[in-house]
Amino acid sequence: MSIDPKLNYCRCGYTWKFTRFDILLMFLGLKDTFRCPRCQALMKFKLIYHTAKVSTENIDRGELWKQS
């Protein structure tokens, strides 16, 4: 099994890869956040030479239902 450096992980185990369009938006400064579809954690990324995770904010599912 090889390790893919472009594969991103969430705390819940969800994996994804950024598309070229996402990387272009990060380069232009228009998009720097990603919300996990499984656990609704909000992750902030920064584009240096590669994508680097800056922070992660978890939201309780009870708060999510109260807000909507």
C-alpha cells in the first residue's frame, strides 16, 4: 500500500483530494475552508507549496440541529 501525499483526512476518517479548481481558488484567496460531509467539522487550509491544514473546528450535532 503506497502513501498518497495529496490525500487529506478528517478526524472521523473521511478522505478526499483537492481538485485543481479548489487549489486554484486557494491560490487566489477565495476559498480556504472545507466542511466534512460526514461529521460537519470545519477545516481551514493554507496553500504554501502544498496544502497544509491550519485548524479544525468541530460542531456538536445537537448545535447543528438547533441552528437550523
